[in-house]
Amino acid sequence: MKESFWGIFVVTLGIIGISVINVFQTIATTGHHDYYLLKEVTEASMFDAVDLGYYRRHGEIKIIKEKFIENFLRRFSESFGRTDKRDIIFYHINELPPKVSIGLDVEYDLRIYNYEEVDFNIGNHINAILETKF
């Protein structure tokens, strides 16, 4: 009888350990995914928002603010899972020279075995300047 309780204890401890490792792995992987997604979407949206008419007339690269925001939100919403709450913050968008500062905050509600709920945010921030050789 004593050995069976030890077996149950070891199995229960293993299940708890695997669940805790899974939670922290999900958090770490999501942070990396959000950073690279933010970086790639920002770059692609800046290239899409270039004002070609202004470039042809004046020879300087300029982005259109509204077009950048529209492209960014469309691309970002197509690319992430809809399980967590994400807040996108546009700190600064400069049209000429093209520069943007964007923040992304992901809110997590971590609750293990109905104890106290732990809330925390993971934030990614990026500053991007569009420059070319021309």
C-alpha cells in the first residue's frame, strides 16, 4: 500500500512539473514571436506606405501616416493567435523622414490550480527608420 501512494505522488508531481514547464515555455516563445512579428510587419508596412508621387516630384522618401497604420494593423491582425489580449501603441510616426515608434503589450493572466491570479505584461517596443541607398 505504501508503494502505491509513492507511485501516485510521483505521477502527480510529474504532471504538475510538466504543466509549469509548458506555461513558461509558452510565455517565452510568445515573446520572441511577437518581437519578430512586430519587426517584420513594421518594415513591410513602411515600404507599402511610401508616397511615390512625392518621391518622384521631390526626390525624398516620405510615408503616408494613415496608410502605414492601416497596413500595419491589417498585417498584424492576420499574423497572430487570438488567444491573448494585445495592445498596439503608436508612440510616434514621422512622415518625413520616415520614422515610427511602436509598442506592443501582451497581457497574461496566469492561474494555476485556482490560487491567486497573477497578471503581468510583456512589452516589445521598436523604433524603425526607413532608409535606402538612393
